[in-house]
Amino acid sequence: MFLLVTFLENRKTIKNRKGKVVLARYPTVTVTVPCFNEERTIYKTVRSLLDLNYPKEKLKIFLVDDGSTDGTLNIIQKFAKYSNVKVFHKENGGKHTALNLGLENCDTEFSGCLDADSYVDSDSLVRIMSYFERDESTMAVAPSIEVSNPKNIIEYAQKAEYYMSIYVKKMLGLINAIHVTPGPLTIFRRKVFEELGPYRSAHNTEDMEIAYRMQKNHMKIEQCHDAFVYTNTPSSVRRLYQQRLRWIYGFINNTIDYRGVLFQKKYGNFSLFTVPAGIVSIIAASYLFSRIAIRLWNFVEGKIVELRTVGFEFSSPFYNFDPFFINTKSVLFVILILYSLVIVSIVLGHKIAEKKVFPLHILYFFSIYSVVAPFWLFSSIYNTIVAKRPSWR
Amino acid sequence: MKNNVDWKKYFIVFLITLTLFLSASYLSDYFSTKKINQLKLIQDEISLDILSSETQFALLSELSCKNVSGFSVLSDLLGELGAKLEWGESNLGKTEEVEYLRKYYSLLQIKDYLLMKQISSRCGFKYAFVLYFYTTAENCSECERQGLVLSRLKNKYPELRVYSFDFSTDLSAVEAMLAIYKIEDTKLPALVVEGDLYTGFQDIDKLEPLIQETFGLEEEGEEEEVKEGIE
């Protein structure tokens, strides 16, 4: 509701720029691409960076091989012939170590990261940089992320969700309350790392921790909604589960690490809205899912007792259907409101990205996430309690 | 960076959210009241039907049995009311209103039972009567299973009339039934089939022959009456 009110307040100012964006001055930028066993996607990723509409002499591309065991290093070495590309190879140490290697070698005014499974739109960087030109106090700018070339319903479900994220992030950006600066092409002023230090492991969510650290230090993060980056998303339920387990676990644990910023007026909407809303969402979703699970269990148990007592007899649940038996408890209406707000968020995400809405994707999103989300939610809470860190893949 | 917090917006959002929650609660109350009114309506209808049947029965000496009609409809209505009440108890909560409806329902069942007994013996209708006592005061899984057995039998034999009574119903008429059949709360579920008391869970294999036998008894009773008539 808070986000919706924010949207209504700002709806006239959220517009996609048409045509080329021209900057008064093109500052130097380094984009670090950390790669660990990314042979399938890395070529396209680097190619998209080379095709950016940004002066070549102002853009440095660092390709950091983090001890890959596949053909990644061979592929990225082929790009070493480009004057603005530099290839690094190091022992495997995790994404944050690869990013830090990039930072150590960075001598440009701006620095960013691009995940090796993502591809940038050719106008994305210049659009992001325009935000820095517009506002001196902006310290980081994140792009809009879309799902690249979805093929199955798991990916289409995520496509709907990523549009919702575009909307949510844009609204959070408008109220200075972004809590994550995602791996696909968030650009930072170098000053951020000079003042705050390098990336940290941060429960395998270094992109969330740096955003928390920036918010704690009153650094402004913006969302450039018309700069698009396309990312490969998990194509199976198992991989999606692992990714989300890492994200939610990261959110819970980074929030615990930064609990001091909670409900502090001096940290603004980030402290008063984003993080508390995240916590409330996890609690509310856990409660709702537990309720549904208990109901489902009771239903199955009842059916088993019935089967054991009187055997099987087919009867359609809609036979002699009487509206009297429709549940009309308040929680049902609250759930309906919540679902409507999620649908509105997805639709507004499409509107911001100026894309057509596919109701089928929304349907996939609800059907897949309502079944799988409880598992990653409860697992991440459980892992936090037993202090078990989820793996990357 | 200045972290300006727009308190006015927080307040507005709070008000909107509160309104939404209150509307949800209001809607829920509205539908609950509507459902209770619907239950009351069915009860009134049954009550009227019973009164009408009683009157019809009083007039029976002057009428032939074929004029006695509408009982199966009444049975359906009682069944519907029972199912809705049960649903109401678990979904609307055991409010005073729902408990009152439950008492009224028990009373209607007793009246229907007495009337139907008289009519079936006078007119020779093939009905079997089962009085079923259960409890909701404590968790009685056997009662749930007994309920399933009875529902299944009721579906199979439309002439089977099952009257169910919650042991904890605070109503003198129900208490009288409990006293007559010596029902104890430690021996629930309990069934009364043709005046015989069966305590504990009775499975379908045991209960079905009993009920079939009851139909048989009715037939015999009818034959005896016919014979008496001839003599």
C-alpha cells in the first residue's frame, strides 16, 4: 500500500526516455565481471558490454575468472585483445573476492559489476550514468532487470516477478529506501568503496550487504527504471529454490547484522519501511503458509480416516454446490487484498518498463511461488536458527 | 544525503490499511450474519413443516395415509440444516447465536423423530430410525468416524433417518433423551437403533445389517397391523 501511494504520488514523473541519452561529460567507468564456471553465458555477456553505447576509452571491462573449472577462462582470454578489456585469473574465493580484485585494480571514477549470466541493453550504461550527472549526491544506481529469453513456466513465472521487482525497486528508489544493489550492472561512485571498504562475503549476498552499508552511511541509491539488463534465471524448481534460499537467508542475516539501523528515523524510509516490511512479509507469509499447510493436512487426514472407515465413494465437491459453504472469514478478504496488490504491482512493473502484460505469466507466478516459496522461506529461517549457510548453487 | 521521512504519508498509508482491514472484518461479519439468518430461515421453515405435519397427523383419523406427504422433503431440510450448522460451528465459531440454533435444531429433531415414529407405525412407512449421540466438548475421533459411517448409510438408504445429538447440548429435552437411553459421556459415540443402545464406534459392517433388520421389523409390524385390520 505504501508503494502504491508512492506510485500515485510520482506517476507523472516516471517516464521512459525515448531516443539517445546524451551526457554533458562521459565519466570513466569500470565494469567487473566475476566468472565462475560460466562458459555457457560469458561470451554473450562480454559481447553485450562491448556493444554498449558508451565511449570505449571511458569504459574498462575487467573479466575476473574466479578459479573456474570449465572453459570460462579460455573464452574470456579471447577478449583480451580489446584495449579496454583486462582479464584476471585467481583461485576460487567467492564472488566478493572477484569483485574486490576488480576494485583493487580500478582507477576510474565509477565502478560496477555485471553478473556473468546477464546481458546489458546497449543504452543501459549511459542512462544509468545520467542519474549521477543529474544528482551529485547519488552514490549508486541500479538498473531494471528482466528475465532473458524465458523458455519454461518456471522462467515465465520469474518474468512476472521481475516486473514486480522493477516496480518495487523504482518506488523504493524514489523514497531512498533500496536495500539491494543487484549484481547485474549496479554502478557505484568509487568513493563508496573508498569510504566504506570493499565487498564482504555477507552470507553470500554481498550485493545486499553493500546496500545496507551504504544506507547506514546515508549514501543515496537510485533505480534507473529505463536502463535494462537481461539476466538468466533458474530454469528448474530446485535451482530457483537454492537461489531464493540464499536471498532470503541473506536478507534475514544481513538484517540481523545491521539490526541497529532498524526503526531509526535518521536512516529514513530504509529503516522505517523497507527492512520492517521485509520482516513483516516473511512473518506474514510464514503464518499464512502454515495455516494453509495445517488446513491441507487436516483435509488429507480427514480423507484418510474416511477411506479407512467407509471406503472410497466418488462424490464431486461441486455437486449441489451451495454458496453458504464459501468461507467468509476476514483472513480470506485480507488474502484477496494481498493478492490484488501483488497483481497491481506486477501490472505496474510492466507499465514502468512499457511492456505488455501477460496474465498467463502472472498465473504461473502465483501457482509456482505459492507451492515452492514456503519451502525456501522455512528453510532459510531454519538455516538461520541452526547457522547453516546455503550454497551458491 | 538527507533522509526525509514523510510522516504524513505514513499516516495516510496507515489509515488506508486500517480501512482495508476494517472492511475485511466488516464483510466477514456481514456474511456471517447473513448465514445465521439463512439458518434461522431454514429452522422456521422446518418448524412450520413440523407444526403442519402434527396438525395433519391429528387429523389422520379422518384422513387416509396417502394424504400424508412432504416428509421426505422435511428430512432433506433437516439434513441440510444439520450440515450447515456443523459447518457454522467450525467456521463461524461457537457463538451464542450458533449455540442457540444448535439447541433449536436438537429440539426440531426430537419432534420430527416422535412424529415420524407415529406416522410410520400408523401408515406403515418403511423408515429406520437411528439416534446418534456424540460429543464436541472433547476431541472424539471415534465420533467423527461414526458420523462418516452414518452419512454413508444415509446416502445408501434414503429411508434411514438419523437424528444426531451433541451430548453437551444444554437443553432439557436432550437431557431427557440422554436419561431415557442411559447415555454416558464416557461411552461416546452411542447409537440407539430400534430402542437398543450401542456404545462405542460401530463400523459399517455391523451397523448395516442392524439397519436392514430394522426395515424388516417395520415390514413385519406393518403386516401385523394389516392382519389386525382384517381380523
